[in-house]
Amino acid sequence: MDIRLDNLEPGFFYHIFNRGINGGEVFLNDDNRLFFLQKVSLYLLPVAEIYAYCLMPNHFHFVIRIKEWTENNFAKVPNFGKVEQGLHAEKSIASKQLAKLISSYTQAFNKDHNRHGSIFERPFKRKRITSEDYLRKAIVYIHRNPINIGENMEEYRFSSFRRIISESKTAVQADEVLTVFGTVDNFKYLHRCENDYEI
């Protein structure tokens, strides 16, 4: 099945990820990362709840839960509920919002760095998360990514790890994530363990 026909369905969790073309860097500095997160707020938060994220130099990861299709939830999404078929139909809204996020970031990145063309592979990748155990493993896998580049996972700025264990206000579903792990201590413990999650 063509992945582009695999719509993100309401009520389900997904691991969303994408990398730069040929493994190229897509975030060259903190300004790029902060701008990308602003675009996440604009395009992704209206249609999804964020359970985990990590921005790496050449790729990104998110665990999201697609919101139920209601006028109230999708009030900020243009043309919601007005088209029945095709890319602009309700069933395609979440995928379209992710595509807008990537496109908007790419345009700004190209302008800032005097380049043109795609920077991310197409289409973005998605894996439906089918169990609570799988959800835990996906979250841990995402948060452990900085270890691969010699960074401290617990201090890495562009991951949701610190936001989840902090008392600070966040757009990440921190309370819900901790419920899945049981306790903050268990959350931290499982993040210190090797993980058999596979993309």
C-alpha cells in the first residue's frame, strides 16, 4: 500500500518520523529547531496531541495521537468538514497538516540558507502504535536518540524528555505519558534501559 494513502486516523497513536534527503542535516542550528517547533504548534497541535518528540541534526521523531474529528477540535484547520473526497477531505486532514508543517519549514530553511528544493525525504514516515507496551517503547526510543550523537538524553534541549518530568507548562501530554509509565521513577528507569523497539 502506498504510504500516502494510509491516512492518520482519529483516536490512534502514531510514530511520525522523517530524515533529510541522503541523511543530510535539516536542523543546522538552534534557530532552525525553535522555528520548526513553532510550526509544530501552528500545524500539528490543532489536529494531534504530542506524547514525545526529538529533533536530531538530520531527522525528527514524534509520537502523536490524532484528535477526534470534531468542529471544536479542528476549529483552527482551514476548510475542515467542507470537503468529502481527496487531499482536503476530513480523513486526510492530519496528514495534510503534517505535510504543511514540513513544507513551511522547508521554505523558510531554504530562504535562510540560500538553497532550493526538498530537504526531507517524501513522504514522511508513520507507524501506527497498536499497544500500550509499544507506545512506551516508542517514547523511550525517541528520547534515547541523542545518545547516538554523544549527547546526554536527560539534558538534550530539543526532546520532550525534560518537559515530561518537569512541573513547567508544556504542550506535550506529560501527565498522560507518565500515566503510561506508572511513575516518574519508572519513566526514568526505562529510559536508562536498552530498548528493542524497531522502526
